[in-house]
Amino acid sequence: MIEIEKSQSLYRRALKSIPGGVNSPVRACQSVGADPLFIDRARGCFIQDVDGNEYIDYIGSWGPMILGHRHPAVMEAIAAVMERGTSFGAPTDLEIQLAEMIIEAVASVDVVRMVNSGTEATMSAIRLARGVTGRDLIIKFDGCYHGHADTLLVAAGSGVATLGIPGSPGVPEDVARNTLSLTFNDADAVRKVMDAKGDTVACIIVEPVAGNMGVVRPAAEFLENLRELTQQHGTLLIFDEVMTGFRVAYGGAQSLYGIEPDLSCFGKIIGGGLPVGAYGGRADIMEQIAPQGPVYQAGTLSGNPLAMAAGIATLQQLKKDGVYESLAATTGRLAAGLAAVAERAGVAVRTDHVGSMLGMFFTDREVSNFEDAKSCDLGLFSSFYQAMRQQGIYIAPSQFEALFVSTAHGREQIDATLDAAGRVFAQLARLTG
Ligand code: KE4
């Protein structure tokens, strides 16, 4: 039995000074009925809690740690900048270097602006889309998460074509009404809305591979339809690649599906574990951003040299030949193995992966949108989460997240994970009879 007394003591203390004891809600593990682990350190694919328990880590800080924790090249890059300082509030050569690497990697990006989080990236891209089109309405998709800006914390309205309703207290009605949330993978619903209102829609924003409802691939032609419909109506297409960027391929999901959006958002991996976000795209659009153009956006720590150095070092490793093929092969073995051990135990689980982003749903049905994802056996997922943590396997504490494999996950760790899953599925099968 893994004991977590020190974590629990820290959690009780944290609850007195931090809302919910955490600085981001999902970390509280509320949806899986567990107490959060407080982490002491990490290395490679391993993470260690304050009680000294070690786990194989499939959260990877929610995506950034694609090289594993404390990769030597990343740590050396950060240390080298620390010799010079930590933040200047002025341009440095490092932000040019990272911008040039992103532009070289992603065909649709001519110009890119650094910010400090994925939320800032998507929020700014939407303001830019509204600014250049002069339109207010935006379209997103249920189950896609783009950060916590008001305009994106919107749930689907009662009917498909009715306008959004606030997804959180504090989001004003008159903000929500400018956001339409449709069903992911339902191209007909998008076509219907665009035929009716397309000339008033500033942008459509989408996760090209959804990673915030579990992992859900785009249906055939879905992304192509979005590209065609937005072009028809002078609407901008924004790919939110905060999770998929440099995760599923060096050129992001857009390079896998051969779609060129007008704007793309990045985060996570491009900061190598330090706070970062970025948005970029067509030069004629990006030149509208202040100080070159009238659309305002700013940030004290944007382009922070430590984050830039960590991002550059990370992308330099990812550029090497064979990295993504190896990540996909390792993840494929894990996905197939999990499905096999679940089937052997008689537990209904569907797995899928795109590159090193892996999803598993506790259902025997196809999952192609958020309604499908919500119909999975969330209770069984919670039991799986808790039992796997007891086996030393650290996965996201929510059915609506992804598992991330890093270059530091070796055959031994995948085998250990599959052995643990075999024991857990057998245990669950006995419990559920
Ligand atoms: P941040 O503001 O958290 O850096 O990025 C927001 C964001 C934007 N777009 C996508 C596709 C994202 O996945 C995210 C953030 N992802 C979540 C996990 N799915 C971050 C974890 C958290 O909220 O603590």
C-alpha cells in the first residue's frame, strides 16, 4: 500500500491558503475521489512524491515534458541563461531563435508572438481574429478546451444553433452570446451555422486532435470542411495546437492532416516546462498585432529568456531524426497493450493514440465527440486511476485528459505499466462482477 501522509498533510495546509489547495483545478483529483500527490522531484519518466514514492509519469506536466524530466540539454540551457539573468523585459536573441524554429517547423506560421500560457495564446488569437475581420461571433466545439478566457468558457446553448451560455460564473451573458459551441466532428452542424451566419463569424477555433475530452481524432474530412467553410465566408480558422503542437509531430497536427489554418496557438512543449504560450500565422494577419498594428496584446514576461532557452533546447532534441517515429511506436505498444489486458479481464476499454498522445475510454462504443466521452463509465475510470496510482503509475486524474509518453519512457516502463494494468483490470473485473 503506497502511503501518502506527507502529501495529505501538505494538502490540509494548502487548503488554508490556496483555493482548493491547488493552483489549477484538475490537480485536486476531485473527479476521481483521490487526494492530490505533492511532488518533490522528477527525472526522466519518473516522478517522486514528498513521501518518497516513485511513479511512472504519464502526465508529464500536462504535455511539456516530452523529453522526460530534467533532460540534460534543457537543464544546461536554463543554467546557461541563469548565468546572465532571469528576466529583462526587453528583447533578447533567444526569442528570435525560438520564433524562427517555430516558423521553420510549421508551414502556416509566417510570424509568431510569444506569451506566457496557452490561455493567453488562444485569447489573443481570438482578439486578433475579431480585430482583423471586424466580426464578433466565434465558433468552438463542446469538449474542446482552449484555456480559461471568458470568451472560451462557454457551454453549448440549448439547441445546436443557439448561442453559448456561460460555462462559469463570472462570464457575462453578453460575452457568452458571441460564442457558439457545436459538436466536435459534426461538419453538417458547422455547415448549417456557417450557411446561416458565416459572414458574421470571426473565427472557428478547434483542437485539431481533441485532447481535453480524452483523445478524440478528427473524423475524415472534418478539418478539411472547416478549412473550406471558413475560406468561403472570410472566417479565420484557428488551430489550437497548445497540446498537439510538437507533440503529435514536429509540425503539429496540421502537418499530419495537411491543413493550413490562418492562425495557430502553441504552449506546453515550446517552453520545455517553463511558462510559455505563442500564437502565429499568416503575416498579413499577424502584422495587425501591436506595436506593428492596432490589435493590442502585451505581457511582462513574454519571451522570458529562461523559457525561451528551455523551449529551444527541447525543439533541438525533437528535430532529430526518428524521434516522433519512436514516440509513436512506444505509445502504440502501450495503447495496444492496455486494450489487450482490458479485454483479457473482460473490462470494456477503448484506446487510441495520435503520436505520443494516448486516450483510453471506459466504453465498448465509438467515441467521436464530448457526448460520447461523457457516456463512458467515469466511475470505473476513477477506480482505475486510484488502483494504478497504488501500482506506481501516475496518469491524469480525469477521463477527459490524455496520457503523454516521453522519449524517456523505455520498454521496461511500458512493460511495467502493462503488468500493473493487467493486475488492476483483473481487480476491477472481480469488483464489477
Ligand atoms: P494553459 O493556459 O493551461 O497554459 O493552456 C490552456 C490550454 C489551451 N489549449 C489546449 C488544447 C489545452 O490543452 C490547454 C491546457 N491543457 C490543460 C490540460 N488538458 C492544462 C492542465 C490544467 O488546466 O491544469
